[in-house]
Amino acid sequence: MVAKKIKPVRVRIAPSPTGYLHIGTARTALFNYLFAKQNNGSFILRIEDTDLERSEKRFEEDIINSLQWLGLDWDEGPVAGKKTYKGKFKPYRQTERLDTYEKYINKLLEDHAAYYCFCTKEELENQRQAALAEGRAPKYSGKCRSLSAEEVKQNMAINQGHVIRFKVPEVTVSFKDLIRGEISFDATLIGDIVIAKDPRVPLYNFAVVVDDSEMEISHVIRGEDHIANTPKQILIQRALGLDQPEYAHLPLILDPDRSKMSKRYSATSINEYKEQGFLPEAMVNFMALLGWHPQGDKETFTIEELAKEFDLTRIQKAGAVFNIAKLKWVNGQYIKKLQPEQLMLRLGLPETKENLRVGAIVKDRLETLQDFAALTDFLFKLPEYEAGLLVWQTNTKEKTKENLESARKILSNIEEADYNKKYLDEVLMPTAIAQGKGDYLWPLRVAVSGQKASPGPFEIIEALGKEKTLERIQIAIDKLI
RNA sequence: GGUCUUAUCGUCUAGCGGCUAGGACGUUGCCCUCUCACGGCAAAAACACGGGUUCGAUUCCCGUUGAGACCA
């Protein structure tokens, strides 16, 4: 018995540059990436830009940039920022592969597995309506199926509009989906599908088959919305005598109403999440857990850990609602783990001593990087506040003023260099405890923050420094007169 | 409308014939505490329905219903 040859794992994502990188495409990319990494395989990026009307260069750039931002680097495909490719099956852009498609289409035409169809739009529409009216599934009649070479030539000569149809055989097509098991379709219901408008203008289902074969793709891991395309692609593969890859169809990412995620409810492109202050590692972690679950109850994973634990068989079958609240929580967890230096780097702020101190005191309170500004504004500009805010619930105005004056006195005797929480804990805290922590610390904290909610007073004082601290306390004292 | 897919707390999910149905987010309460966060503890919260198979079904099979996707 001959041992079955094991093909190397080669997976791909094939986005159309008709929009920014969608979160669903990003997750598909992630799963492909993880599967490749785990099996020592290759992850390929192919740009499916045959839809000239809707494809735009800026979208392609966004897709490339967003994938890189997420850390999903591809082994083969376009090189970012350049017009070149890496990988031995270049080019990886469909508009540059027209010669290849033409070759395969001609083969199908020669084999009489495909044919020119000259039916007009009106004709087809009428048939469709008639079928619908009779309660039948609309399906192409097959009218042009057996046109002679002569008839084709005549139609061409009078410039009759045409498409190329694939002769869909009347068989049952079934395949084993790695996630869902056996799926079968009755191909007699499909009808002859259009695979190209012309030998050099292929349509989606045809170009995919050719490219996946030419690029020796071993596993097609894609969204559930492609399940119905699979039998068509398999039939084309068979007609062309090509190998059939393994298939795995991922559940969809859903909006709260359980329909396919769209702009109606939430941001759908990766770049929007980047702008909103989400960390790429948080996005990856979160996306991995949408529709997949490891063994055990762990919730946070690096991309390396994911690659190690990933398992196609543990992918969910049903769609998953995108839960922004959980994403925020995951993001907050990652921000908390950041050192102040790393936080400044992510924020794009200089690593000055002041920034680092500010970063340290608000780090645990951030859900997204965007929260930083709102949470630290008060340090740079004292907000307006009412004198009454200074007085602790059990205290009086007079006593509050006394306490603030006491704090001011102690603080004015401390060297600038000793303006740190550790030192203040030693010298100021004993007084605060003696006077009553609420009575003493509350007004001090309000004086330096101008807010009813903020980090602790000593932390703020440390971030503020001596001069600003004394200034703010004086303002508070003046308010109490 | 046709085809295909799918069904455990509000949400993401664990479970793969016998469990007080577990975890996480969110929610609520308590603790910590000068406030707000963080953190800790606790609580409420789910097997869509109906038939089988079986000593026993959340789990296997068949329907129903719901949901979604695709085609047009």
C-alpha cells in the first residue's frame, strides 16, 4: 500500500479591496494564520480585485496595513508599500493573473464543459419571473448550451452581448467540512452558472478555483457565507481536473440582532478600532475567542499561545454576536499590563518624566487609549468646581479650610524632590489619619483635582509637582472664604 | 420563494449518556477605600419545543419552531 502523500499546509485569505479590512475578514485571516503557524505551513494573502468598479487602491492599502497592525504577517503575497511580491506563485493580485484565467477558460470551452451564452438580460429576467410565479427555483434554461460553433461565430459577429457559462452536471455534490462535517447539494438545482464575462474577465467562483489550485492551497478556511459557493467551485475543479482542497467554514460574526455584522450597529473596520484606542493584541485575543474556544477557562492569550492551542475542531458552528463590552474589558486588561513607557509609546506621546508619572497613575483606569485624554485633562488644567465640593460629608467649611491650610503648610516645607507618593505617605498621612482621613484627604484631593472622582491625592500631587500643588490648594482655600 | 447552515445564562462559551449544568463579559450586592477606578468575594441568570433510542438524555436520531447565510 502506498503511503498517502501529505501535502504541506498552505492557506490564504483573499480579500476584495472594495472596503476597509472588515472585522470578519480579519478574524478569518487570524484563523488562517493560526492554522498555518500551527502546522508549519504558509499563510498567503491574495488580492481579489477583479471587480474593477468597486476596487480601490486605498482599500487595498488599508487591508495590508491593518493586517500588519494586527501582527498577521503573510508568507506570500504583496509586499507592503511596494509594487512587488514575495512568494513563488506571484503575482498575487487577480487583475495581474488574467493570462492564467484565460488559459483555463479556453480549456473548459474546448472541452465543451463551458459555453458562450447570448441570452439577453430581458430574456433571463422573464424566465426567472416565470419560474418564480410557478413556485420553481429560478435556474438557467440551458438555451445556449448546444449552440454550434457556427452559431457562436454569427452571434459574435453581430456583437451580441455574451457571457461564459459552466455546464453544471446533474449530480449530487458533497464534501466534508472540517468544522461541520458532511454537507451535500443537489447540483440539478443550480443551473449553468456564469463563470466569466469573457475569457479575460473571470468571475469570482472561477477565479478562486484557478488561483487556489495554482497556488497549491491545501485548506480553504473562510466564512460560512461561502458554503453555497463550495459545490460550484468543486464542480469547476473537477471539470478542470484539479485537486480539491479541504474546506472549513467559519461561523459569522453577528450584530446584536443576529444578522451579519454591518455598519448599521457598530464599527466594522479594523482601522476604526485602532483609532478608538484598541490594542492589536487585545483585538487578536478577542477575535480568537469569537467562535473558538480553547480547552480550559483561560481568557487571555498572546498570538503565540493561540497558535499553539488552536484547533479547527473546536470552532463553533453557530454565529457569534460581537460584544463590544467584552472587547473593552479585554483591552483594559492589556493596557493595565503595559509599563508607563510602553503606554506612552502606544499613545504616541514623548516619554518625559511628567508623562510617565501621569501614565502610571491612570493606567489602571483606561479601557481604551482614547480614554487617556479625558482622564488626565485635570492635571493640565484645573476644572471649575463649587466650593461645596471641598467639604466632606461629615465635615464643616471651617474645619475643611483649616485642614487645607495644614496640608498646604506641610507641603510647602517639603522639597520638590520629595514630591512622591512614598514620601507623602510617611509625612502627610499621619496627620491625615489624626484629623480623620475623609475630613483631610477628601478636600485635599478635590483641591488638586477639581473633580469628585479621580486618582488618589498623593498620586496627583506627585504628578503635579510642588508649584502647581500649592497653587491649587491656595485656590481651594480662597474658595472657602 | 428555493437551497444550505444553525440552536446551553442578556452576550461569548465549557460540556462530547449519569454534573448541585462550569468559566468569562455585563448586571446587582458586599469588602477594600478620602472619591472614582483597579482588585477580592458573592448573587441573580441558560440546556427552544415535541417525539423517539436508552435503565437514564443538555448530550444520539427524527420532526416542529426560531435564527442566519446564499441564490435571485
